[in-house]
Amino acid sequence: MFIDCHCHLTSEQFQDDLEEVLARSRRAGVQGILTCSTSPSDMLHVVQLREEHPDDIYACLGIHPLDDSCDMRAWQTVREMIIAEHRKHGLAALGEIGLDFSRPLLKQKAAARGATEADVRNRQLSLFEAQLDLARELDLPVNVHSRNAEKEVLNILSGCKIQGVMHAYKGPAALALQAAKSGRLWFSFPPSLVYKWEYQEAVKALPLECLLLETDSPSLAAAGPKARNEPGFIRAAAEKMAELKGVTLQQVAAATTRNAVHLFGKASPGLQACCMTAPPSNPTGKTSRWRRDVKDNEGNVPTSDAPPAQTFAPQDRSSQRWTRRSRGAETHTMDPTLCSSAFGSARCS
Ligand SMILES: [Zn+2]
């Protein structure tokens, strides 16, 4: 069983065959798919997909650093939309948020806006920090993008008490290991792990209890940058991870599922149900040496070896499914008029 912790099922690449994509992912053992928004208009689409497929899809709402449609003024409206949706249906996380300081993109955006590259960076920083504030307020984890900005992102995250995942982390492995010792950060890797050495170095350095699986569909496929990826292909990432860690595929599936449920299951009962059938990632039941030896800033031992803080009350899975279906069947009431027609849709990469 797998949980895809980061993808974009709202991509136009899935508009013709989403049902088949979801059927294939179920057959591949994917029990939950976290789909992330990139822009205000994309948020509406994510909410709609989650309502149409409540057994498969879990929503992460946020604004991607490369989105051009949401500035700090528009953010106030977007913020209200996110709060309303979380109160109504529960979000898995805020995301995709973060920083992208890749030089060609900074240059391009600065030229388009008649601004400097520093202005573009500062705009990203303001929006990232505003979204982190909201995550703290809602007690939600974050699903984080970082490109050419890993150090800055990890510095910011280390200063706030927010849990989150660094998706498709491509920065230095030593930096990831240091950040993971806070006990609040996990690192997820997509099927392109099979050929990207930067991902492989980070996977080798990090303990299994800090790792998650994702697909970033439709991007980051094992078959190369031009191939369409989908959640059902997640096994390629899991097999490579197992090889790099010297463990079995079953151990990777169990550990990453348990980690995902712990991180994202707080407001998602359907995800917590996945944990009931996932064997513990640490069969001894003891706190691992790696976790036992580290403490957070307040001197507490990180708890990722412990069961999720809000364990779902024992009941049969069918009743949880019924609850989610009932909630999913509610009328979609997120007000599209809140989303200005000026909002476009940013592409995530
Ligand atoms: Zn993404």
C-alpha cells in the first residue's frame, strides 16, 4: 500500500482519462493521493476533484512560488477561501508553497513585471511566510517546493514549529539530514529517483522514518522528463528507495505510509484509516536510536515513531468510508466569485 504525498491531478494532462488514472492507481495499491494546488483558480479545481473522488483524493491548498496571479492583496481573499474549505472538509496540508530561486525564472519574471530579481524573491518570501503563518494558525502541515532555495526554505522552516514535507528535494543531503533531526520535516521522492543522483544521495543519507513517496504527476516520471507520470507509477520510486536503503519493498511501503498518515492524517480520517492496515515501520515498537538521540528545540524527543497524535477511534473501515462519502456528497460551496477572473493557473515544475 502506498500514499502519493504530492501530485497535480488538476493538470490538463488528466482531463480526458482521470477515471482510468485513478483506477490504475488503486490497482497499484495507492490508497491516498494528495493533490496540490498552484494558484487560486487551481484551488477550486482541487476542491472539486476531492469532492468527486473522496476515497482517493486528499486536498492540499496553497499558492506555488511561481504563480503570478496571487499577490499579497489577493492573498487575503485566498486565505479566507482556504480557511473556509478546511473548516468544512478538512485539508491534508497547505501546499504547494515554497521558494523557487532558479536564475532563468527569476530573470524572466523580473523582466515581465518590470521589477528586479530581488523584488521577485521578496514577493515569493512574503507569500511563503504568509502561508506558513496560516499553516500555524490552522495547525496544518505544509507541502513545500524548493528549487535553488533549499537552504533558505530549511532556514525558515527551522524557525517555525510547523511540520511538513520537502517535496522532490534536490538540495545537499547533509542539509536534509540536519533539518530532519528537528523531527518536524519529512522528504518525499518521485519515480525519477531511479535516475536523479541528487535524490538518491538524499535518500541514502536520510533514515527511513523521514522518507515519503510522491509522484508529482504529471511530472517526474521514471521514464524521463517528457513522459507523463501518474500516481499508479509510484512503485518505481518505492522499489528504488528499497534498493538504496537495503530494505524490502514492503518495508518501504509500510514506513512511508505510516509516516504520511502521521504527517497528513490529522484532519483526514480516510488517511488515518490507511494506517490501520499498514504494519508498523518499526516492528520492535521501540523508539529508534536515530530519533531517540535527537531532540527538538524544546528538548522533546520527536514523536514520529509514536502512533499519530489523534488516532482514529477504532471502528470498521466501511463506516469511515461512509462518513467521507457523506461529506464528499455535500454541495460544493467554495465561492468561485471570490476567485478573481484575473487569477490564472500556474504550472508547477
Ligand atoms: Zn508539485
